[in-house]
Amino acid sequence: MKTRIMAHLGHVEAEGVKGNIVEAGLVSEKDIAVNDNKVVVSVNVPGDFMGDLARLKAEIETRLTTNLPEIESLLVVLTAESGGGVQVQAPPPKLRKAPAPNPGVPGPDMRPAQSAIPGIKHIVAVASGKGGVGKSTTAVNIAATLAAMGFKVGLLDADIYGPSIPRLLDITERPEIRNERVVPIKKYGMKVMSMGFLMDEEAPVIWRGPMVVSALMQMTREVDWGELDFLILDMPPGTGDAQLTMAQQTPLSGAVIVSTPQDLALVDARKGLKMFKDVDVPILGIIENMSTFICPHCGESSDIFGHGGAEADARRLGVMFLGAVPLHMAIRETSDAGKPCIVAAPDGPHADGYKKIALKVATLLGEGDPVDDD
Ligand SMILES: Nc1ncnc2c1ncn2[C@@H]1O[C@H](COP(=O)(O)OP(=O)(O)OP(=O)(O)O)[C@@H](O)[C@H]1O
């Protein structure tokens, strides 16, 4: 299949580039991943490319899908090199090995792979099928809790559509660059990096014109993370091309799906599960966020959205249920004030809930004490 794909790519030309994209070295066999009939092609466009990227992508897609109808799904990713400063170098996409017999249920005999990034043991994606379900709040709380438990933790905000980690952790400073590497900002015992640090107009330009996926690769690989037990990745919400590529190209040990109890969110959550399964990333489990509503005045709990949907769904889908986090004013107030629960109220009930979830995540990755999934 790869040879035939290469043959067809040999007919594609890019504006201002001499010869076709294969002759020009923009794509080679190592940039093509094939799993069953799902194909990912990564084309490395020169940083100073002035042509129409959308047209180039469309031309590649049309040529491949027309000539190779056996291709079931095709993802063409254009990666770029920055014009200067830190180099953006997307690694060749690699499909992970064929799914294990019981994909998505990592257990004692099926430890997810360790991260392929030197110094980082596990990269864990926190994802959601749709926006606004509390994914970033959950990612921050899991990361801060793991750090409070004594693990070495990094938190990478890859939510390019609305980076909220700077706000959730009340970080206003800019990362430094030392020896051509970006130094993450230290907060609450974690090392933090966010797209939000780069998006302020007044911020120094650290990356010039790289595309989203390349920027994420750079943030994962080129940031000076040092030694980490966990790098928690706050993914952009949804299951579009950018998310799929991130799931594909980042050496993830596993993914955690955050969902609210509403049916719609669960339908979306299933899409999230499917996306990770398609690229063979083990699903560590589902977290039900905004589960029961706890009244800040009387403390009574009400199942506004129909609590339990995510738990039942997790069972049906054969993935672990990691826990339910209630909809509580204290969670919104503390996280919006820049403090995760473990910092704002380390002995409170919410910190306790996040501790159980974080411990399950650590255990599933072989880093904690075994826990019962009750
Ligand atoms: N369990 C909870 N209880 C109360 N408020 C919550 C809870 N979880 C999240 N929130 C609040 O809901 C809002 C959205 O949360 P958050 O930004 O984490 O969602 P998200 O899924 O990451 O959103 P986006 O899709 O925009 O990135 C925030 O104001 C947050 O404080």
C-alpha cells in the first residue's frame, strides 16, 4: 500500500517547490502510516512555503482517494518548520501495533506502553467529545493531585481553541527560553506549559507560523520537561482532525475521557473513545464530571442531568469508570480563582474525590498501589 501511495504522491506538485512533493523530500515512506485501510500521510512543508496549504492538502486527498478506493479513512497532515528560533519537527506518524485482544481495558497484564519521549514516563491525554464538560478543570485537578501525591508531573495545555490552564492556575508570566528550549512554568509542584502563554499579542514570539499539530509536537518534545512521571495533556475538545493527529502522533500511554451525564455528551464521549481506540491508545477510563449537583446552601444533592450515565456507559463499553465529580460551586470558584481543589482545600471532599481518580490513573499505568474499582 505504501508504495502505491508514494507513486500517487509522486504526481503532486506544490507551488514554488521544485519537482513533485516526493522528489522535493516533503514526504517519504516513513511519513506514511497504514493500519488496515486507515491511512495517515504527514507532509513536511517548508517553513517559508508561500503556496495555498488547503489546496495542497485537498489535492493529495483527492488523488489518493480517487486512485486508491480501498482507503477507508485518510488523514493528510501538513506539518511545518518554523522560519527561525526553535525548530518545529513533527515526528513521522506511527500507528501503534495491532490492538491487544481486549483494547481499552488495560490491566495488570496489559500495561500501556511507556512514553517514547526521553525523561517522560507516561503521557496521559485528558479528552472530551465536546466542549464545556470540565475537561481542563479535570486535567488540572488530576495533575495537581498527582503532584501532591509526590509524582513528578507536567501539565501541557494543548487546547488551542481555548487554552484555559493559565487562568485555572492563575499563571500570568511567560516561559523563559534557555539553551533554545522553553522552560515550563512551575506552579503547585507541577511544570506547566500552555498555548495560552504564546497567544497573548504582547508575548514574545516563540513559534513563528507553525501549524497546530507541529506546535503541539514541539511543546511535547522541545519543552525542557526534565524527568517526569506523568505529562498530563489537556486536549482540545472534540474529535476532529487536530485531535486525531495529536492522539496519533503523541506517544500516549493512555487517555482519560471526561463526560457529563447528559446523553448528548455521552454520545460525544463515545466518539472520543472510538478516536483513541482507532489509533490504539489505551483508554484508562471515563470520568463523569458535573455528576450530581450539590447545593452550596443546604448540601443536598440532586441528579439534575441524570447521574450514573457515564458509569453505565463505561461498563457497557468495557472501559473503567474512574469516578464521578459533583457539580459544586466550590469546584468552579476555586478553579476559576486559579487553585485546584487539592491546593484550595486539601482535606475537602472534592480533593478526596480527585485523589481516588488520580490514584486509579497512576495504578493503571503501573505507578501506584493497586486499587479496587468499586
Ligand atoms: N465539577 C464541577 N463543578 C462546578 N463547576 C465546574 C466543574 N467542572 C468544571 N466546572 C466549571 O465549568 C466551566 C468549564 O470548565 P472547563 O473549562 O474545565 O471545561 P472544558 O471542557 O475544558 O471547556 P472547553 O471545552 O471550553 O475547553 C468552568 O467555569 C469550570 O470552573
